[in-house]
Amino acid sequence: MNLNERISKIISYSELSASEFADEIDVQRSNISHITSGRNKPSLDFLIKIKERFPELQWNWLIMGEGEMIKNIEEEVVSEKSKPTPLPDLFSLIADENFGVTEKEDKIEKHVSPESNISAQVPEKENISDSQRLEPAETKTKVQIIDNQESKIKRIVWFYENGKFESFEP
């Protein structure tokens, strides 16, 4: 049985007319007549649409003509059991009270006894402003000297949403 005959068999299995079947799997009606007559072969997209609408069909039968057309109920139960368990939602794993607390801070808080009202002293980070110098002004490296030189524009390029671009060199 060739692929076109298998498509015809699926149409009869669905108990729909050819035009209803085309509407059901969201393809043009002419595609169905071209495929069932043997004029055209179905595309992968066409086969995927059939499989999505009729999940009980076997892929091996649909593609290669091997095996049974419809999945056995026992096979489906076995395949459900062999599926891996879904991963949990990662946001549900975050404990809100500990969110953003580092392990070091967490350990310090655990060692403080609840009877003592002394809170754990976590050293504060020193704030560095953007304008604060990180090294003395006397020790300039070659990179700093080069950065202080006047830069000239070599080229300006505009990229457009349609994929075109323009280049301007002053």
C-alpha cells in the first residue's frame, strides 16, 4: 500500500468527506484530491497535520506502511508509564524567605541562638561610585593613554528592519 492509498484509508477511517477532512486538518481541498489521485505526494507538513488531528495513528504505518494503522490501547498505557516525570516549575522551588540570601549569610543566621537578641553582623559592602578612581593618577597604563586620545568616526552603518543597510564614511 503506497502513501496515497494510506491517506485515502485515513479519510475513510475518519468518516468524513474529502472536503470535510481537508477542513479538519486545515489544508486546501484541492490538496486532498491531488494526493488521493496520485498526482502529488503529501508533504511532511501535511502528514504532521494528520498526525496532530488523529494522534491514535501509528507513525510507522503512516510514513512507511509498516505495522498497524491504529495504536493498541496496551501500548499506549505502557508508553504513558515509560514517560519521564515532568520537571517541576523552577519558581515554585524558590523559598521566598531565603530568596537572595547567600549561603554564608544563611550559616551566620543559623548559628545565632534565638534567645539572644543580637542579630548577625554581616559586613556591608563598600559602595564605589562611578567617578571614584580605582588607582592613583600617576600610574597610567598604555590603554588609558590611548583611550584619552581623540577618536575619529570611521564609518556609520544604518540597519533597516527589511534587511537592507546603508554605510556612510565621513
